[in-house]
Amino acid sequence: MLAAVSPAAAAEPLLPDLTQATPYQLGVITDGTRSHLGFASVVHNYGDGPLHVEGARPNARQNFMVATQIIDMTEGPHTRVERVGRMRFVDAVTHRHWHYQRFSTYSLRRPDGRVAVPDRKSGFCLGDRLESPNLGPLPNRAEFGEYGDSNCGYDRPDLLRVREGISVGYGDDYAPQVEGQYLDLTRVPAGRYVLVHHANADRAIREKSLANNASSVLIDLRWRGRTPRVTIVERCRGSSVCPVVPRLSDGRARSLARAALRRAYRGRAIGSITCTGGSCSTTVDGRAATVAVRYRSARGRLYWTWSARGEALPARRGKVSVSLGAKRRVPVERGGFPPRGQAVKAAARAGYCQLPVSGSG
């Protein structure tokens, strides 16, 4: 006899899948004393169900709400994940509503992974701010954005309950330099750093996959007096690690090996070059020769090094600095810090992150 399967046992959770976009629109603001690296950020939901977070508190004397994740099921009622974080009412120049804290974190990290600069982001007003790019079939993509009608309790610090979230096929973006969308570079030494954006870093939110929750950008920071010069070296989508030393392909190794041989044995005939893993073989004036090339990082700078030898040829070696090029340099704006005070706060109440819905205030 076959055992009966209850509908509840067959129900499956429709989990969100938070995907952190690579930081973009990098820019520096400096007033000659302080300097900020600003950036834009987007978290998309490519999951089977919406990210739905509800905050609640017993009374207005408690200055925070406890957040609960509400998960849709294929059958039957919703399920709940309690205590996935907190919400606080933020009264800032660009925000006047309830923020879900630590939803996505920002940091500037040294090449060894240590944090050089943490963020001061006060949290996120989650909502359907944009439609996510189509990356393939998404059966439960929402036809219309479902979150944002209350704008996270805009101008309502008295609320006892708030609903926020991101629908399937939508994203929540924040523009550069608005409250918390920057890291302070003022006392950061020159060198190479990794700018990391990481959604659901504490894994409090239950989701379909954690493999795509972080993305990063490798930058090169130099100082000209008190003005920072930032250059983008590499973009690392889907990873919190952006190697300081790039991968050396066989094609790139051949190109570097030929340049090295020309430096080592100028004016001699160089044959075809074959490379595997940076070890290359060739001929110089018809005699067998080898050259090893690789990338190296020293004192925050990137170089390629080479070592050549061959039959009846003197052994030679060298190191060449890798030019970053001007096309990836991050723009610098001077005197761009907003003034502080109640007058500015009142003037800015339209607020960057209000959602484009009726009744947002």
C-alpha cells in the first residue's frame, strides 16, 4: 500500500535569490581635507519568490522594529523566518523612513582580505526601483512591482509595522554619494584595494543561493597632494575576491614573452613561441631558448617579470611596470560635500530614495 502524501509535505518554499551587481559609477568627491569614494549599488532578485520583510515593534517607545522574512510556498500558507534583522527610522538629509539594516554591506579591503574602510550605511528602504536585466527564464517574474507603495513608512516614525521587499525580476538601486553610498578615503594609504559589495552578508535572509551575493572592483589608489587618484583595474562580478594579480592566459604570456625576448636579445631572430602556464619555449637565431613570464605585485603596484635563457645565450631577466591606462580613471569632483544642518535637511525631504509610486510623500 502506498503511503498518502499530504499537501503540506509537497509544499516547497519560493525563495528569493539576491544577486549583488558589481559596484559602478565610481567617483571621488574631495574638499581638500576629506575625500570620499562614491559608488552606485544594485541588488536584484532572480529567485522563485519575492524577498518580503516585515518589521514590527510592540509600541513606539521601542526605537527599532524586529524584522521577519515572509516566504511564499508552492501550496498552503506562508512560512516565516523570525529575527532576520532590525529596522530603524532614519531621519537624514536624503532619507526619512524605515531602513532594514545591514541588508547589503560595503567595504574597502586590502589585497589580503583585511578591511581597510568599513561602510557607515544606515540600512536600506527595500523596494522595486527598477526592472532587472533579463538573464534567462524567470517563471515567477512579477508583472508589476509589488513593493514600495508605502515608501518604507515615509515620514512616519510612529508606525508599529512596516512592509518592505523586492519582487522577482526587480532590483533595489542606490545612487553614488547619497547617505552612506561612499567610503572615506581620507587616511587610506596609496596602493591596491578591493571595493566589495555584499548582500545578505550575515546570511540571515533565507534564499535560493548564496553564491552570487557579492561582487567587487579592484582599484589602484594614488595621491597627488591631498587629491586621491583612483583607477579601476578589474571588475569581479559574483565574487568578493578580486585578485590583485590577474590571471595570465597563454595568449597574453606569448605576447609578454616576445616582448621579453626582444629586450633580452635585441636584434636577433625570434621564432614562434609556445606557452603553457607562463613557461614559454622558442628559438633565438635558430637555437632553443626558454622564457618564463608572470605577473607580480610589489608594494601595491603590478609588474610583469621575465627570465630568459638559451643555447649559447646569456641569461637575462627583468621587471616591467604595468600601465593601468587613463580610460579607467575615476572622475574627481572638488567641493562636492553637502552642507549640514536643519535647513538642508528640510530642503532635501523630497529624498533620493523615495519610490516612484503615488502617495510617497
